[in-house]
Amino acid sequence: MPDYDAIVIGGGQSGLAAAHALRCANLSTAVLEASDEPVGSWPRYYDSLTLFSPAKYSALPGLPFPGDGDRYPRRDEVVDYLRLYAKTLDADIHVNQRVETVTHDGHLYTATTDTGETFTAPRIVAATGGFGSPHIPALPGQDTFTGTIIHAGAYRNPTDRTGEDVIVVGAGNSAVQIAAELAATARVTLASRTPPKFVPQRPLGRDMHFWFTVTGLDTLPIGHRIRGPSTAPVFDAGRYRSAVANGKPRAREMFTGLAGRTALWPDGTTTEVDTIILATGYIPHLPYFSNLGALTASGRPRHRKGLSTTHNGLGYIGLEWQRSLSSASLRGVGRDAKYLVTQWNRQASVRTA
């Protein structure tokens, strides 16, 4: 007999949303979380991180985000909210259980953790999301660089970079937020292949997420994705556009090489650099599936809208563009989790018909 009807790997926003959907379907559920509490990666993000979606658009199913719904929550507020949400779930949440391997015998999945414990179920959800493995691209001349290179996931606050020459690589929200914060106490360059694209945070007096909702853009199916620049636009009330316009940080086209403590730019000039911060995103973190045959050669999941195309009863929550624009966000993971469980129920109905 299986231990549970479903296992969820990861206790962050995606895993908690998955557990909620599974319990709503009356499926006994275990959540396996590697850290000591079910709050995902949020405590490890930089100190000043602020959501670009208001609180009322940043909640998981069944529990509104506390406080003023029009405010933009900070990192620690999100952590507190996830702690509260986890307490509302009628699921077994096992902390300090890092899943190392998952096997499948054709009927049951067995998840084995670093403590040696095993958990079995006919369904399993990978909800470690897209923020467990930083994407660290190779930089031209990186082998000769004598300064410091870190990913944005390792950045906390500007204290250690005071007075430095810093390059932040990227053009998305995190890159611009970090660069603008650092520019108060360091000499900062924002380097990217395409310049940051700023869009109004509150067009016509309403937050952009209001317009996403009323127009249906937020839930537009993946098949209708509007192709464009790979970097998401920066939602801005004017602060960041002004900062870049004033050279704090200075925006430049991506450097062409590194040598020692020097960066070479496309116009032939060079500048000194002490630290490079890579705000270059993340890739799916699914090492426990490496021997299951569910991933591509590059480690990405084989799926359609979160449903595995290689294994019955295997699903994913929290992947970017899994089903829509909002799939990897607090406001989107609940919709994707409900879709996944609904599809499983339909498949089960067909098999028993």
C-alpha cells in the first residue's frame, strides 16, 4: 500500500499550492521540504526585494494576503504569509527532507530523502520550481578575471560592496532593483544585451496586474504567448527609469571581455570592476529525476502544461510559462495546481469508465 495518494517535492509557494489542490480533491498528501520550514527560497532572496504585484494579486488559493491589498509586499512579508499558509493545510509537511532520488515501478513513485526515509504514492508533483538552480552563463574572459563573480541569488544587501566598481548583468526586475540599490554606495554599471524596458507600474491609476486580470492576459494560454524580448519588462513607478537616466546605475551594452580587474566594452573603452553580479535567472531544479527518464538531456522537464509526457501521475508546478504569463508567480501557481489535479482526475475517470 502507498503511504499517500500524492507526494509533493518542495514546500515553497508551488508546493503549498499543489498540496492545497490535492487536498481539495481529497487526496492524502505529503510535502517534502529540504529546509527547516515550508517557505521555499524566499528567505534567501536579497533583503530589499519587493514584489511588483500588489498583495491582493499575490495570494495563494484560499488565503488572502493580509493587510492593505494595494501595497507591494517585501520579502519578509511573503515569508510570513507562506508560514501562515502552511499552517492552514491539511497535509503532512515533512521538513529537513531533501529528496535525492525518485523511482517508479509502473504503479508507485518512491521518493528517497537524504535522511534515508522513503515515501510512496501513485502521484508525484515536482514543485521545486525554477529558482533552485541559478543560471550562470560563461562570460568572455572569465578565466582571467581576478575579481568576484556571484549570482543575484547570493546577493543580500549593498553593505559588502560599498565603494566598489560593480557590474550587474541583466535587464529584468531583479537586475534593476539590485543595481539601483547598489548605486547609492558603489559605482554601478547595468550591463545587458538589450536595454531594460520600463513599463508603468500603474497605468491610468491602476496597477498593471489589474489590467492583466481584466484583459485576460494573465491567464492567456501558453500557446498564445506573445513572442518578444526574452527579458521581462521592469514594472516601475518612475524610480528606476529615473535612476538609470541619471546614471545611477549606468546602463551599457554587455561587455565583450574581461581581463584581470578590467571589463572591455563594445565601444573600445575599459573600466575597472571589483564585482560582477549575475541577475541571469534560474533553470529548473530537478536533480532527483535524473535517472527517471522524465527530463531532457539538459535537465529540463518533458511536459505539457505541467503534465509529464513521459510518466503517468507525474506533474510539475512553478515552471516559467508552464501554462501562462503568471505560472511561476504567487498568483499563478494555484491555478496551475488546480489544472494539474483536474487533469489527473479526468484521466482516472477515463481509465475506470
